[in-house]
Amino acid sequence: MSYEIRAHAPGTAAPAAGPSPGGGPGRLVAVSDLHVRYKENRGIVEGLRPESDDDWLLVAGDVGEFVSDIRWALSLLSSRFAKVVWVPGNHELWTPAQDPVQLRGVERYAHLVDICRELGVLTPEDPYPVWEGADGPAVIAPLFLLYDYTFRQPGTTSKEEALARAEKAGVVCTDEHFLHPDPYPTREAWCRARVAATEARLAAVPEELPTVLINHWPVVREPTRPLWYPDFALWCGTETTADWPRRFRAATVVYGHLHIPRLLMLDGVPHQEVSLGYPREWQRRSAPPGRPVQILPLPATAGSGTPGSPA
């Protein structure tokens, strides 16, 4: 049986009809936060290869900041994996002064989507494909949701109060300088629009099909609890998606952004942080850097662990 979920986000053009990418006996694997401006990370990306010709790769954002770097990495990966699915992170949405491409906000995101379509890489604006390999079928749902400053610390009741507390603690995300929401008035307004459009798409997925939710930012707050700087959670998600993993029948949730690679079992759903991170971070880890994390078939360890704790 073959499915393809063909709804697309409001305000975007639907891609031309075509065959479903299909599945196969391969694996669904994921990685994020490749940050290829670092030569060490670029070398790791050059070495990334599938274990079989049927492997799909989920790229959960923060490939890089410059459009040329993003194109280079996605072009390389899409030439090796059977299918690549990409979602933007905050770094892709920055407009650095040194980048020849000075598009901002929605226009920058749309430009990256056009590049992905040129390369055959799926994005949050394309029809949701269905993984039909082992543990399938499952709808692969790439999401672009941003954040709305609702992951606040106790005692703060507004964005302004929370930002003032973060600044006092010496925590200010670079997004405040380089991630422009144009034409939306604020990043949280852009977030609200993305959440509303995405919620409608997910609600249209046939009820008999589970989903794999891929978003750069965690869709629930629990993964931010171990942050060294708790105020940074402000730039890490939105409370409005807290019930999405259960509501939309997630077989697993894939995210990055935090640079804390681990598996959490939350309310019976695996949440997998799949980031590579900066060289100073991955060089301290014992595991080989950059190895994609297996998402489907679900590893045996994904069913273990207690809710809210690392498995």
C-alpha cells in the first residue's frame, strides 16, 4: 500500500504531482546542527554515508548560516541518501552581513525551500511523504514552528519580563540580532502563523497513520530542563505544541537546537535530540561524532526508560 499526504501549507505553491518517494528495507536516520562553517564539522559531513541505498536522512536544522554552505551540504547529502528531509533551524534563518544573500525572514526561508526543491530535498512546504520501511507506514512530518517566548522561567509572566531576566543573567540569543521575522512584526507572530498552518496539516493526516514529527526546536518543554543557562529556553519552542506528540500519534519526535544529544521518553513517546553541535562540544563526547541516529525501525532502547527521564 502506498500513501502520500498532499496537503501543503497556506501561502505556498504545491509542488507538481509525482510519485511518492517510497520506502524500502532501509532505515530512517536523523542528524541536526551540522554547523558546516566549522572545518571540523564540514569534514564530518563529507564522511556521512548511508548504510544502505534505501536509507532516508532527516536533517533537523542548523546546517549553516550562509546560503552557499546550506546548498553545499544538502546537495552532498541528497546525492548519497535515498531521500533527504530538511527543516530549518534558527541559523538558516539568520541574515549575516557577510552572506551575499541578504534576504530576510519569510523571503529567506522561501529561497531555501526553492534550493531544496531544486535538489530533490523535502521541506515543511512539501507533501508529507510516508515511510513504508520496517515499522511503517508512518507519515514523515517536517515542521517549521519557531518559538514564542513562552518557555519562561518561574516568576516571569511576560515576554518582556523574561527577556529582561535573561539579559540580566547575561543570556541573549543571537537570533535577536540576525533572525528577522519580515513581513511579520515579531518572531512570535511568525511562530503563531506557522503553528496554525501546521496544526491544520497534521489534523488532516489519516487517523490510521502514526507520524514522525521533525522540528528544529523541541515541541515540548521537558528537553530544556538540563540547560546550563535556563533562561535560554525562551528561544527553544512554544507551549502551544505540548500535546502534539500524543494528539498527532507520534511514533517518535526528532529535534535538535539544544546540542544535548539524548533520548527522552515522554508520555510513552520517544523524543530524540540528534545534534552534532560545535567542535568544542562533540570533541568531549566518547561516541563517534556525526553518526546519524536511527529513528525507524525503532531501536530496542526507544521503548525503555521512564517518562521524563533519559533512556
